[in-house]
Amino acid sequence: MSSTSGQFRKVTTKTFTLMKQKGIKISALTAYDFITAKLLDSAGIDLLLVGDSLGNVFQGNETTLPVTMDEMIYHTKAVSKGVQRAMVITDMPFMSYQLSVDEAFRNAGRIMKETPAGGVKIEGGKRVAETVRKITEAGIPVMGHIGLTPQSIHQFGSYRERGTSQEEADEIISDAKILEEAGAFCIVLEKIPARLAQKVSESIEIPTIGIGAGPYCDGQILVTPDMLGLNKEFRPRFVRHYLTLADSIDTAIKQYISDIRAKEFPSESESY
């Protein structure tokens, strides 16, 4: 079942429930394209999130707000073609679920009909509970997302840590329980204190997946270009650079340019 077991098995919502029960940590990363998804899946990742973070790292926007349903569907199709084992979850983009429960239901259904996604992710707690309930009752898995919710950045005014006050911490714990009751199979906890994330994880039966929420969550997720060191300028404390690909790419491109100008590429063996 685990990504280190060496066994091939398609990951489902049931897999995550069993992993939490057995104390096996869930591994998750974002993906926006076929080749990256294929590499991550082959390496044994448990969950791939087609995140609306593509608005930042793929499109170059300052926020995730401009991302559209059509764009999420396009990227989900590309990612899914590279996946055999991991569960693929697609972010519901800004304004695809906020206007009404019925519209959210239709948009979630559209994602499931037009892509091979295994479920959708929705930001918010109590305010989206009715939406989560309706979508899950139709058989569509929903991943929750509380704490720092990037689609609400203009409401919060910054990307600061959430749950630092007692009132906000109590609300996050309450939201997690509400999402579980509404049918969510998993909840992302973003940028909250580690001990608060521990309380949340221990208070619900469904798994929690942390990003900037400490080691006590049932799993962890990072934005893939961040953890691979493709953006050296963006390095918040919760991101670990497992590679510095930006430097490697820079070296490779400079060598490529040099070889062309020195007439060393292509060689005779590289020519027809």
C-alpha cells in the first residue's frame, strides 16, 4: 500500500484511510503536466494534486485567482495520462464553487466527466460544508483545505500563518470536524502551528495532509517546482529544496549555447 512497499496498487480514498489507521505517512506533490506526473508517479508518490498553484508556478500570476475551470481540466487531462498508481485530485478554482451549491456540484461533475481525476479539492470549512456534502453524496471524493486558503488571500490580506489566536485555532478544529461530517475523505492543513495540526489530526478519523503545518499530520504535500529548487527566490521555511534544479538547468543551457557556438554540437554521431 505504501509508496515504499514496491508493490503496484492504484491508490484510492480507502488507501488513505488505511494508511492513517496503520500510521503510514501519505506523500503528495503537485503536478501540472504529463512528464512531471509520470516521473512522480513512477517514483511512488501517493497523491498528485493538480493545484490551482499552476496560476503561480506555471502561468506566472501573483495569485491563484485567475485560474479557470477550463485550465484546470486541461492540466488534469495532461497529468492523468502520466499516472498509473497515484490518486489524482483537482483543485476547484476560484469562483467555481463559491456562487452556489448547485453550480459547485455541476463544476465538480464536469471535472469528473471530462477528466480521469479521482476527486476534487475545495477550500474552506463551515461555509462550504453544504457544498462538500452534496458533491460527496453524488459519489465524488472531496479533499478539504483549511488554515491558509490562497483563494481568500484578499480577505486575509497576507500569506501569514493561520491559527495563531485561540479563536482562529478553535475555528480550524471545528472546520475540520465539519468537513469530516460533510463527507470529505482528507483535509489539507496549510501554514498553521504544528501543535494545532496535531490536535486537528487527532480529533478526526480522516487523514490530514500538511503544507507548512509541521510533522504531526498524516501526510505532507509540497509544490513540486518549489521542492525541486526551480524557483530560488521563493523559499519559505516550510519548503525543503531536495534539489537545486535552477542551477543545474542554468549550467546545462549555458553549455548547450557554448557547444553550438563552438560548432561542437551536433557531432557527426548526432547527425543523420
